[in-house]
Amino acid sequence: MKINVEGIKLYAYHGCLEQEAREGGHYIVDVMIDTDFSEAAKTDDLSKTIDYCEVYSIVEAEMAIRSKLIEQVAQRIIDKLKMQFKTLKSAEVKLTKLKPPINGNVDKVSVVVYC
């Protein structure tokens, strides 16, 4: 069973360049969680599943902490998800940086971490 929270759009200040720290940029985060929510499906009880709002809050909080590398940010997000949700069996976080400062025509770059 999976819960996906996709297309989390945030503005943040990650990157190795001084310009990125000063001006920031647009990011998209996708979170895929494998968990057993069969009890929630039977009982309609939010406490028996993973709350999407909590997932969003974790992503938002970690994205607010500046890092040079989006690899570090994605790892922090997945680490917090593991700590917060004891029923999490596995997870995947895809962090996408839109319009990266690359000398070329590149729409986006992304990293994927999983546990």
C-alpha cells in the first residue's frame, strides 16, 4: 500500500552559488510512502494512517533549512519521515530543482533518495 504526496511546490535557497543563496529558486518535492493503511481504510480513522499534512510539514521545514546540495535536503526529509512515522515500511523522496544555474538549456535536475 502506498501513499503519495506529489507536486509539493516550494521556494527555497539551496545551491552552491552565492546567487542561489541570495535569490533562491523553485523546487518540487514528491514523496512516496509504503505503509499499511488497511485499518484506516476499514475504520475511516486518520490516526491509523500517515497524515498528508504532516508529510507536507516535514518537507516544508526541511526545505527551509539552506543546504548547498539538494542531495542533503532530500536525505534529511527521508530521515525525518522515518523518525515521525513508525508504520513507514519504505519511502522515496524526489527533490527537483527547476531552472538550475547550468551553462546550457536544462529545465530541471532532480535527486531521488529512498529507504
